Amino acid sequence: MALPPKATFPLFLFLLLPLLLLSLVLATTTQQEEFSEELLLKPLPDRKILAHFHFQNEAPLDADSFARHHHLFPKSISQLVQKFHIKSMELSFTQGRWNYERWGGFDPISSHNAKPPGVELWAVFDVPPHQVDASWKNLTHSLSGLFCASINFLESSTTYSAPEWAFQSALGSLRYGTLPREAVCTENLTPWLKLLPCRDKAGLSSLMDRPSIYRSFYHSQRLHLTMSSAPSDGSRSGIILEQTLTVVLQPNDQNADMNHVRKAKIQPSWSLSSIFGRKISGRCVLAKLSTVYLHADKGLVAQLENLHKNTAQFANNDTGPEDYRVNSGFKLSVTPKRVHTELGKDSSILYEYPIKDYKDTEQFDLGLSWEHPIVWSSLHAPFYASRFLMGSGNERGAIAISLKSTEMTQGLVTSNIEERCKLQVNVLQVVPWYVKVYYHTLQLLVDERPRVLTDFVERMRVSPSEDKVSPGMMELVLQFPCEMKSALLSIEFDKGFLHIDEYPPDANQGFDIPSAIISFPDFNAGLQFYNKSQSKSPLLSKLQEKSHVLSYTEVLLVPLTTPDFSMPYNVITITCTVFALYFGSLVNVLRRRVGEEERLLKNKDASKAVFLRRVLTKLSAKLRGKPLESTTSPSSSSSSSSSSSSSFFVSPKLILRVLLVAGIAIAWQYYSQ
């Protein structure tokens, strides 16, 4: 039956109303979630290129966000935050070591993204103190399955610690652990890319060519999770997820038309297509911001200005922005839309390229070609930090941390001649439990002279290791004079013994001691741009954020005494051989029937003798011409003898043999135990 025409329109509105409400809710949720993608390119002094990818995803934190559907923010990360009550977390996968002497150590990239080799994980939990360890263990298992890595090895109490001064966090709720030997491969990068809304199919992430990344000198993928606070009451209002990938690449030399002498001195020219093998086809459609930056640090800008003053062929170029500094040092293939200049006399320059104007028809391929050879150096931390082992043998040794002054400390000395300045240095050193450190042997040498520790150590926190329970940890707060040239911290240790089940498969390679963390709280690594540079760019905000200068030392390889791993194989082999001989002989004796075997042998011999006797009898009868006489066969006599012998089923000789084998087996078991 058809409905009347007047009832059709209200019914249509009734069916359409839920769809309109659903679309309104989805639109409101989508507006609250924001995603941005940015790429920072930076020439390095040693003819290499730094590529820093920065992705930021923000989502509100509601009461029902654990079960809600996210449009941009990865749901797996949101569930981790809700289930384990995470306030902040950082996970990094790194291959290679950051070269602080050549690539710098006083900029935001080196302080935030220069990580130790392997896996590093730290997390701050918003739970009672007695639940922190349980939350940490559950988190490591979840991250291990999420990123296809061995992060679950950090669940053991022997692999993580609870530092207090190295990280700016709440006391007692932070856990820190590292896996220096963890290999980084595409199995870890693929889950990391799946957290992005466009993955690696569109936007800046499409540049992540696997061969280009994994043949680099250094690459580190990082995941940083923080909670945003509401401005009204300071409560948690949202989740901020930062994903960064830092790669140091060697560009292919494109200066083929230059002579060999000049080509050896000049920096190699490069472009996005030459270092990544592809161009940017456009932005990710879900990204609110998509930008590429080219950063020229202070040392490079100073050399470009000197070259500009000494070059007579320089001419002003009026194209592009007003503050676009055209120089005779290099040329850019694309004119930047905006240029950010840092405050101060020796300032760095940041060229900005928005990607929203580029599509498949017009791909973005930024290139830089050098015109003249330029030599510069990056800014360094106040001290070069390195670490090494002292001593020899498999019993004792010592760990030494060396600090050497740089040009920054020399500048502080010249600017503070009248006032006596001091530099604060924080040291965090975590050692495994089988490296038994004697903390009372800590010694300090300043400018190659022994000094009293109390004159330089402001605070010291020591957590001794416990066998097979917890690692050892030492935190130091040192105060050094600015005019100091070098310092050396050394501490002695004994090498412990492990059970055979506790050795890794490659035990003869050695055991790793995680990198020590050296921080300089008196120095901030942030960049300061003019007010016109203030934008909604998360990367620019991160570069201008004031954070402590941080550096990591080398990973130490300690050889320990290893047993002969072939001995278990030898013991198993000889034991199995003895048991095989014993049981084989025993079964053979018990299953053998001696009387029947002797009777069968005698029957065979008797049958052969009878057959031969019959042949000879027939032959002799024919020769004599006499008839064959019947002979009695010895079967009757042999049967009687066999029946009598069969009554003795086991002979005394066989019983003696069985007892001898059993005695040997019992003696072997007694002495082997």
C-alpha cells in the first residue's frame, strides 16, 4: 500500500536526520584532530646532507577516547596512553652514531634527535609508585608487538633504571632503558609509517626511499608522545604525537663539468631527486600544513657573508622576497616564499617552501648547486664528550669519561675575564649488573692533574647494582671552571661471571655498556627568529623551544670470560654413546636364545657332514662295485645333545658379561654426578 503524498516528506526528514547528526559529529571530531608534515634540509660541513622529517599529530583526550574512532590520530597510540596512563614517552630506533665534532652539537636537531645506537625508551607514568614497574613491563610488550622489535627485553629489571636528574620529569614515575645491540631495519620503519595518515603514499613521507635511508651514515626514527594541558585548569586535554626521521646522506656529486682539482674542494651539488630518487608530487591531503625548509647555520652564513664582501661580481637580485639573500656561494633551483632570519649578529637563515601549490603536474624538486668552495664548521657543545675502557684482562678494568673544551667555552672565558664563571655538567651512567662497579674508586683529573672530588662534584646519586636483579646507576652534577681545558672521570670495575644460560648467542663478541648521557643545563639549544617568523609551524616551534644541550657517548664493548660452549655437546655425545652401548648389549643378551642357536649351528654342521659322507660312500661303492649300505645318521644323537644343551638357557659367561656392563654404567652415573 503506497503512502500518501503528504507523509513522504516528513518520513524523508526522519530518515535523513541521523545521517546529518552523524556527519556533524564527524566533522567536529575531524576539526579537533590536526596533522602536519615538514621537512628540514641542512648542508653539513663534511660534504653531507641532513634531512629531518617532522610529523605531528594532535588529538583531543576525551573520557571515551579509548573506544572512539580516530580519523587522523593512530588509535593504537591512543589506547596505549589510556591503558597504561602515560604522561610522556619517547622511543627511538637508531643506526650509526651522531658525529658531534663534524655535524655539531649545539642545535635543536642534535640535542633532540641525536640518539644512541639501537633502541632507547623512556616513559613517565601517571600511576602510583608501586604500579610503575608493572606499567613499564606491559608497555614494553605492547611496543614490541607494535614495532616488530625486541623491546620486550626491557621488561626485565636488569635492563632498566629510574634516573632523577637526567630527565625533566616527575620523580619516581620515570623508567629508562636501552638495547644497544638492537638491529634497525625496514621491519621497524614500516609500522612507524603506518601511524601516519597518508603513510608513505603521498606527501613528504613519499620521499622515504628504503635504500636511500638504510645506506645513509646515520638515521634515527623517533616517536615522542606528550600530553597537552588545558590553559584554564592545567588538566590534560589532548595528545601530541611527534614522529621524526633524521637521516645523514652523502649526495652524488653532480659537478661533472668542473676540473678535478676544483671538484675536490667544492661541496657536492644535490637535489631531492638525487638524494632520495624521487620528487614531491604534492602534499598529503589530510595535512593541515606541508612545508619544506632549507637551513643554513651560523657558520655557513658567516662564510657566505665573507664571500659576498670579497666577490666583486655580486649583484643584487630583486626577485623573490625582500629578505631573500642572494649569495655567490650557492644557487637554489626554487625561489623560497619566505625567509626566516635568526636574531643576533651571527644569525642563521631558514628558507621556507610551502608544498600546497605543487601537484602531480608540477612536482617539487628543490636543488642546491655550489658556486665556490666554502669551508665552515658547525656549532659545538661546551665540551666534547667521549668514553673508553682502560685496563686489560678478563678480571678488572675501568671506565673513563673524557671532556674536552670547545670554542664555546673559550668564548666564555674571554667574555668573563673579571668574573669567575662555572659550567654545570650532568652525567648519567648506567652499567649492567655483571659489570661490578666500585664507586669509591671514582677519580677526577682536571687539566691532567688529580683533583679532590668534593671541589667539583655538587651532587651525586648512586644506585649499586644487584646480581641478576637491577643494573648499577650513577648520576653526577659537576661544576667546572670555564677556563678548564680537559677533564677525565674514571671508575674501576670487576667483571662478573654469568650462568651458561645467560650468555647471548654471540657471547664471544662482548657485552655492551649503554651510552652515557652528558647534559649541559646552563645552555639552551633553541633558535630565536624574528617576530614575523612566529607561525603555526610545529617544526619552527620545536626549533625555537628552549631545551638543554644533550649529547651521548659511545657504546662500550666489554669482553667477559666465556666458557667452552662445546663442552655440553661433548658430554651429551659421550653419555649417549655409553648408554647406547649399555642398552644395546643388554637388549642383545636378553633377547638372544643360546640353546636354539647352538642347536641350529650343530644341525647345519651335521647336515653338511652327512651330505659329504653320503657322496663319498656312493663314490666308494661305485668304485668297488658293491651295493650302497644304509648308514645311520647322527641326527638322533645330535638331537639328544641339543635337547640337553637347550636346558641351560643362559651360560655363566653371559651372566658375567651382563654384570660387567651394568657395573660400568652404574660407576659412570655415580662419577658424572
